[in-house]
Amino acid sequence: MQLLFPLLLAFLVFIRTRSAAAIPDKIYGVNLGSWLLLEPWMLPNEWVAMGGEICDNCLTCISSEFAFAKAYPDTVDERFAVHWSTWFTQDDVNNLKEVGINTVRIPLGYWIVEDLVNRTTESYPRGGIKFLSSGLKMLRDANINVILDHHALPGAQVANQTLAGCCTLDVQFYTPYNFGRALTWTAVMTILSHLHPNFESVFSIEAVNEPIMNAAKTPGYRKFQKNFVKTVRAVELLLGIPVEGNLPLPPMPSEADMCTRLVIACNTDSSGLFRPSSAVVRALMKACFILPGIIQELGWLPNYDSCHGCTALTTKPPQSNFMDVLWQLNHPANPAKAAIGPQAYDDHLYYSFGEVAKPDPNSYLQDICNRNDIQRDTALGNSPVWVGEWSLSTQFYATDDFLRQWADAQKLAYSQGAGWLFFNFKIETSGLERQWSYIEGVRRGYLTMDPSQVNDPNVCAAYKKNPPRQFD
């Protein structure tokens, strides 16, 4: 405890004026899937070599990070450190830069903030935050923008999926306890995004990847959306950053650490963001006690004298980010109603999982060339919206000629919004890379070297309906 406040103070006073990362005019991006959140289907050979297992039902074998850590408690950290250092490297950054990628979305588990893990009941690898930091530095130096995606939530936000980090039928995210842990994760990532130089290219933080699609099964999610945004903006007010629609906090003593600033805010704020008993304040208080350990782990202890008296950033706040309102059914909460300051929305579309179009080339092109999801989102206030996950996967064997058409048609559709991010940046050579690896798709000519271009700008001419499909 004696080291806590000096570390927090050293961290805080390093604040320096810099330009915030900004959303590109058009996002041409990829996901860095299976780097800091491993999904075995993307690299089955490496997963098995590490000690994992491949099975049809993820409940029955070592098929998730949770199961792996439980099976190998003494060596999990070492094995994952090897994976983290090799799956995403400077060579990958160079490849992405060469093919014109300007944005990446990084899927993360809540356990990257290690103090959030209940080690009596939860098992996950440790040490990922250092690799996140070093990877962000490589991306920053390449001028590639970053979305931090909370992909796997505490308690698991969806059942029977390795993407949640824990394959389980007992979904527990939608509870006050786990909402609280997610808010603390949010506070930590917001603070790092504003203060740590390696996080400089982060322009958006995503609240929850792919919650259960039936809104009736996500109790409390509406309130969580509002608290997520309040947490992001409360951190900024504590750091002296202007927040749209809120009066600034009274001037803070330059020597005040984050915990002290929070106490002052609770006693003086009139914005409503700092009610002492609120979930937001509880999350912020936990975050300020977690930060010293992260500072030490990152080996980043700035010199107090080099920035004495610096207490504010003059930078644009990052975008809070949610799955779009169309993601859920049955009277979902509209995240647009939670917005305070800049906010963006994420849509995902995979035809290979069914229930989108009939499984044949003509039906796929007929559907994609007439989709109006972006227009519908915009009409509901969900703008800017990007398509944060898509691929060339299909329910049928696709010829090379069709995959060129399929890539063009999807890019044209998704570019009607803020842009797109392909899933994934690469896939292990296992037969899936042809339709799931962006780099392989470019190599084969399905995806153009310049992501803003297409092979055939008239690919949809024969499939366009007249008049276009009406809003539902």
C-alpha cells in the first residue's frame, strides 16, 4: 500500500498534450483475432501443439483459454507467452501496412486486466497486457488506428462459444457483479488509452462483443450501456478532458493521484457522473487501485520532474462503441440513447452461419447487393456504423471467380457506412485460410491490394432491385 499512491501519482503526472487518434475518413481494417484471445479453430495445429484439443463440442475438451489454464496451471503463462510473441509480429504489421490497412480491431478478454480474475474459480493465462502494449506500439509507429474490443466478458456473455474465453452453458455476464467488473476493465482501458504512449492510436473502445441476440435474455444490458459510457467520460473528466454536455470538474491539485481526484469529484461534481454509491464510481475506485500493478508490469514509471504540473490532455475523447441496435431482437436497448460525446456502432454479418440468404451464389449476391442495414441503423441514430466482422466464408463451395465477386459486393455494401474490418488478418494454413484470411485473400486476388478499390465496381448491377428493399 505504501507504493500505491506514489505509483499512481507518477502515472498521472506523465499526462502530456498530444493529438488523439481519430476515426479515419473510411475504415479499411482487419481483426487481430486469436492473438490475445485465442480461438482454436483459427490455428488448430498450433493449439494442439500447445496442449489444447479440437472437438465438436467445446464443452467436452480443452478448447478455450479457461480450459487450457485449468489443465496446465503451472505452464499456461509460459506457453501463451510464446503464442502472443509469434502470432502477431512486426512482419504482420508490415504486411498489413503494405496492403493498405488503416485500422485494426483487437479482441480482448477481461482477464488481460489480471486483478479482475477471481483465481479461486477462474483460470486464465497471465501476462497479456505487456504484449498488448508492445503490439500497440508497433501499430502506432505504422500509423494504424486501433479499436479495443471487449470480446470476452466476465462471466461469459454468450453460451457455448470459445470466443467468450470460457465455453459454458451458464452465462453469467448479465449480473451486477460482472457488469461491475466490465466497467472496471473499461476504466482501466480508457485511462491507458489517454495516458500511455503506446496506446496513442486507440480511437474507440467497444463495450461488448456479440451479446446474446435475444434481448429478453440480456437483463440489465440497457443500464450497462449507459454506465459504460459514463465510465469512459468520467475518466476523462478526472483527467481534465472536456466532455460534451458536462461542465468541467473544479481544478484539481497537480499532485493529486487518481483516487484523490475521484474523492474530490464525488464531493464537488454536479454532472451526476460521480454519485458515490453508483456502479460507475465503484468501478473507477477499483481501477485506481489496479493501475499501479499494471504500471509496474509494463515497466513504465515516468519521471515526475519531467512533467511536473501537467494535469490535462487537450485531446478528443475516444468513441464509445457498441454492437448496433439491429444486433438484438425482442425490443433491444438502443445504444444511441446512452451516448455522451462521440460514439460509434458495430455490425457483424456472416452468411456462412445461415439464416441470411439461400446457400447459393445468386442468392448471396442478390441479398448483399440490396441490404439496407446501414441505412436502417442510421435512421435509428446508430451512426457512424462500421461492419466490424465479415469474411468470404460461404455455405457452399465457392469458386475463385465467385470469391472475387463476393469480396467486391461486400466491400461495396459495407463502405456505405464508416467502413469495414475483415475477420481475420490471417488464419493458420488448415484449409480455412482461403476464405478467412485477409492476407491470403489479397494474395489470391479476391481482395484488392488497395482496400478502397474493387475488382469490378459493377458487380451488383445485375442484382439490384428497383425499388430498393424497404425498412422493416
